[in-house]
Amino acid sequence: MNIFELIWVALALCVDSFAVSAAGGCSNCKIPVGNKLFGAVIFAACQGGLTLAGWFAGDSALSLFESVLRVAAFILLFGIGAKMCFDAFKGESVRRRNFLNPLNVKLAFVLGIATSIDALALGVSFAFVGANIFEAVFIISAVTFFACLLGMELGRSAARVSKRLPAFGGVVLIVIALLMLADIG
């Protein structure tokens, strides 16, 4: 694969991470730059790491592992999306709390993995086509990093327009969760 193909693959792969980052940016609280960078690094590391893991794992182990992860990701994303929708119609003090705060390392890591499950399958396919895995992981991680930063900023900017926008972010997460569940079968 050439670099342009890898960039396109990386853009397609990081859409879920971008959406979750935008949903996190929708909160009405200010997220410090360091927290944004930390969150973007977590998402990028998960995306690149799971691509590499898929490359190493091979096709046989992937099918069982991927199904279990998809169910876990569905539960997590659906729950977070529902909470965002619920909180969007509560009082101002509830909306100011950002439960997607990148300083919550466990949650950021789980969200990073939940949005990177497709990277496992991609890693397996990279092994079959003979792609340079280290170049692919670098490009995927870099694109995901910048997409997450952009998502947080766009979500934050959009939230200034409407106090109910986190509900839209919640709906996006619920849709991603339902798509993951539909993809299990």
C-alpha cells in the first residue's frame, strides 16, 4: 500500500474516534489543552496498537476476540450515549461535568479500545497484503490523533451554539453502538 492509500484507510478507521471525541467536546465545560492532547494520544495509541495486535494475532484468534469486544463496546457506547442524552436535559451543573474527561484514564482507554475494534481486522488484512505494518501504524495513529483533537474542538464549538447539543452527541454514540451490534451477526 502506498502512503495515500494508508491515509485514506486511516481516515475511514478513525471516524468512530472522531465522533466520540466530538461528543466529549460537546460538554459545556472547558477541557484544558493538556487533557485534549492526553485524550487524543490514548485514542491514537489504541487505534495503532489494535492494528498491530491484529497483524500479530492472525485471522483465527481474531473472530472470537472481536465478537466479545464488539458486545462490550456496544454496552459501553450505548450507556454513555444514553447518559449524554439524559444529562442534556438536566440542570446546568450536570451539563458542566464532562464524564468523557480525558483525565479519567480508565474511561479514555476503554473508549479508545471500543472505537478501535475495526483496527484488529484491518491489522489482519495488512498481514495478508504485505503492508509495511510500522508505517501503517504510524499513519493510523497520527491521523487518529489529529482527528480526535479536531473532534473535541468542533464538539466544543458546536456546544456553544446549543446547550442541548450533547444530546446529539449521545445519539451519535448510540447509533455507533447499534451499528457495532448489527455487525456482530
